Amino acid sequence: MTTRYRWGRYHLYWGDGHLNVHGEDMWYPRITWERLERIFEAARGHLDFLPIAYYPFIWYEVNGLIVESYGHRDKFLDEWVLIQEAVAKMNSPGEFVTFLGYEWHGNRRRYGDHNVYYLRDYEPLYASETLPELYENLRGRDGIAIPHHTGYQVGERGKDWSFHDDDLSPFVEIYSAHGS
């Protein structure tokens, strides 16, 4: 990877740490190889790395109310396999680095939202209910869980810092269109 900026022993690399890839629902098109390829090729033109944050939830309408799905569905596992393959194929160490990841919600009213990223390809899409369960699953997998939506209050998707592991959540998203 070409270092764009260097300060002594430090190097600066550019990436998008929260690129959600949504599956097909009322607002988003179906996930296809071509769609993923376009995403990676666009990023390759101006970024050094791109972790995909797959969004394994769908939006739908019930009696005029927009609702977000909850729970694990077989459809998400099929999309996850395609995303795993694309992330592995598009990775070019030293030129453009890709990471596998997804947005974990679990009981987000209690624990907040976290983006899970893996260092290795072909890791699981883990649907735990609690943050301690997610942390336990990430141990030994070279995975991290990055808190985001930190502008929300606890109980409304905000991060509850009494449930935190510095080793598995070594940093936090500091800016979001949701508020910071």
C-alpha cells in the first residue's frame, strides 16, 4: 500500500469505517456480485482500505409504519456468503485492503450499536442478543466491535459504557450523521 502521508514512524491511511451494505428491501436493491464489485472499485479509487459493514436487517411497511426487521434470517446468511467471497477477492494487500464486517444490533437499546470487523476472511455472521455474548464470540477470531451512534442516549441505541472491553472495542466511531 502506498503511504500517502508519513510522520516519522507513523503512516496515514484513508478508509471508510462504516460503509453499510444493505440487502434487498423496500429501499435497497438486491446484493449481487456486480453491486459489490462497483462498491469496491469506487472505493479503490480514493481509499486505502474498506471494511464492509453488512446490514443484516430489512425495512418493510406494516399499516403505514416503517419497521426494521429483528432477528436472524436465512436470507442474511445467503447474502453473507456472497459478501465473504467479494471481500476476499477484492483484497489486494499492499494496495487496497478489504475487511469483512457487519453491523451488530443485538439488544441495542441496552448495549448500543456496534460494527463488527474481522481481520480474516470467511468469519461468521454472529447473531447474539447481548454484547458480552458477542465479545465472547470475537475472542480468538481476530475480530473487533466498534461502538457507534454514541450521540444517542443509553436505552435508545446509545453505548452503555458499563459493558465495554478495551481489547475487543479498541476505538469508537466519533462522527455519525445520527449525531456525535
